[in-house]
Amino acid sequence: MISYRPFLNGDIPSIVAIWKNHGPDPALAKEISADLFDRLVLSKLYFDRQGLIMALEEKKIVGFVHAGFGPNADESQIDTARGVVSLLLIHANHTDPQIADGLLAQAERYLSARGAATIAAIGLGDLCPFYLGLYGSCDLPGVFESDKNRTDFFERHDYRPNDQILCYKKEVTGFRPTPSRSTMRLRRSLHIEFASDPTARSWWDACTQGCLPQLSATVRSIGAKEMFAKALFWDMQTLTGPGSERSMGLSRLEMSDPAAPPGTGEYLLQECFHYLQQQGIERVLGQCGKEDLSRAMLLKSAGMEHYDTGTLWSKNVV
């Protein structure tokens, strides 16, 4: 018989073991250490052990689900109306579908009891209370189209598709910007400032990405110093470990001035790719909304390749 209870500190080894042994799951990081789990989950200011729920069979933990909440409009605190089922994993030796069904029901009960009006699967955009960078892409992409098991599971439980995210990647080993007249013209008129670990733009930003090494790149005119565009990257190797391909995630790309010279965005990205490969980075990941055609065109023009599409599956709480 399956029973459920909230997280206890002694559960961490079981969580680590389930993560490593829950079966084939290309979209999820292969494993997580106890130290990383502590940094990404337990140390969050808004962590509530009641939302991290264990499934037990004969007193042995066989699975877990983690539920949380997104931020309010100005990202100054959590908004309990915006529920998220961040992760649900079952040990591969326990194949009874009722375990996953029961865990999801427990998570939904936890969220609705605290005022959730909607519940999202995995998370997308600012709906990222936990596990940023460990599923899918540099930002939580909802559920990957290639992740048929999760798609089928949430659809079976009356979650419906909403926003979609296009995920891109760029191998930057040995990258050099393509020389052209327009590139030379922009190089003469623009200056790019690189800065490590810039100040967080909000409380939520500090909570979700503050523990991660970051790099900002700001484009300004050489003469008047107007800011035309800004890109923010974070080092994903802090999550994936030293044995993996060293990747940076493009978490934000802002074109702040419509008067920016044509081609500024592409120029910024290519110069960033060149700078990053000089620092030993091998790959850059990025994403944009499916309806954001101009941003998708910019990423493609900078040489990024679309590799999957994420969908936000969600349901309204009755």
C-alpha cells in the first residue's frame, strides 16, 4: 500500500537515488548531488517541506513530487494563486501508475489548499521556483514536445496546452564572427561591456538565479554611451558538473532602444559567442516565445539552431 508524507531531512539520499534511477529521461539532468539539491531546493527562502511530498511503499521511499508557486507581478514575493508542479519522479523499479497519479493528486491538493487558481506542469518563464536549468533548457520550457511520457501524463490528468517556447542551441567551440562590412561598421560605432555577476533585477530573480555565476553584455554607442541592447548569460556547468559539455544559458536578451543601428542584436550575440568560446564555453542555449517571430529570427540569424519546443501544460483549479 502506498502512503504519502512531507519531506524530512533524512530523505535526501532517497531523492538523489530516485533521480539517478527513475528510467530514461533525456530532458532531465542525469543526476543531482545532495549538495546541489540543498542549494537549488532546501536553501530557497520560500521552500516549504509540505510541498515536497514522498511516496512510500512498505516504509521505503519510491517516488516524490515537488510543488511550489510562481512570483507576483512585480516579482517581490510568491503568488500562491500561481501553482507549479515542478517535478515528479518514480523509481524505475516501481511501475504502478497509481504511484504517480497519487503523487500528482497530493501536489494539487497542497497547491489548491493554499489558494492556487491555476497549476502548471514543470514551469515556464518566471514560473520557476525550483530546478532551473535541470530540465530542458537554460530556462524552464514547460514540457518538451519530445518528452512524450510527461506530455501524455499531464494530458491524461486534464492539463491543457497553453504558451509554447522555441529552444535553441549554438555550438561555439572555435567560433569567430563572420567578417562583413556591416560588422566592421558596427564595431567602429558600438562598444560591448562585459560584467560578471550583475545585480539581480528583482527579489525573484535573486532567489532563482542569484546563486548561479552570471555574465552580462551591454551594447553602448562609443560616442554618446546610449545603451542599445543587453544580454544576460548564466553558467550551467554549476548544475551539470565538470564532466559535461560546458554550457551557458542566454536567460535574457533586451533590445532597449528602437534607435539602435540595424543588426545590433545579431552583432551582440556573435560577439558574445566569440567572447564565451575564449573562456572555454562549448555551447550556448537560448529560447523565445513561439509567437515572438522577431526574436526567433534574431536567434537564427546569429546562428542558433532550433532543437525542441516546450509547451506550458496547465489546468484551472475548480
